[in-house]
Amino acid sequence: MDTVTATRTGYLRVGALAILGLLLAIYVGSFYVISYIGYDESALELDGYYFADPLTEEGERRHLQLCQFYWPMIEFDAQLVTGRRPGAALMRYLSRIDPPQPH
């Protein structure tokens, strides 16, 4: 291997690591922003935090998608940092509740 090829290979490795580091920083940063600035349980009197509005079907769908996407960060945060987890899917829970029957 000559020095030009070795230098190019070194630059490619550094570039690939820089891109990987940037993507990881974006992933972690976006989780932090969305989970800590999203819908909090204290404001809505709900259990857990929410990535999107938990009281709409679209919000629930987005919340569940983001829970899957951020699952590694959720586990890390819940077990080692804050102990908080996202809230449950409310719309599914509410749809299982039987409406009151007329007397």
C-alpha cells in the first residue's frame, strides 16, 4: 500500500467516524428535546411523558412511532438517568372503556 492510498483510507475513516458521530449526536439531541419539551404528565395529569399530543389519534400514532424509534434512548434514560418512561397509548385505553348504559 502506498502512502497516497493509506492517506485516503485514513481520511475516509475519519470522515465516516465524523458522520457517524454527527448522526449519533442528532439522535441523542432530538430525543432530549422531544422527551423533555414534549407533553409532560404534570401538565396533562397523565402517567409518563408524551412525544406528541396523546389526546388525538394522530398524536397517539406519532407517539407510538417515536417510542419505537427512540427505544434504546428511552431504556437508557429510564434506567440510568431520570427513571421516567413514556406514557401509555391513551386512545386505545379509552376505546376499551364501555360507555355508561342508560337506565
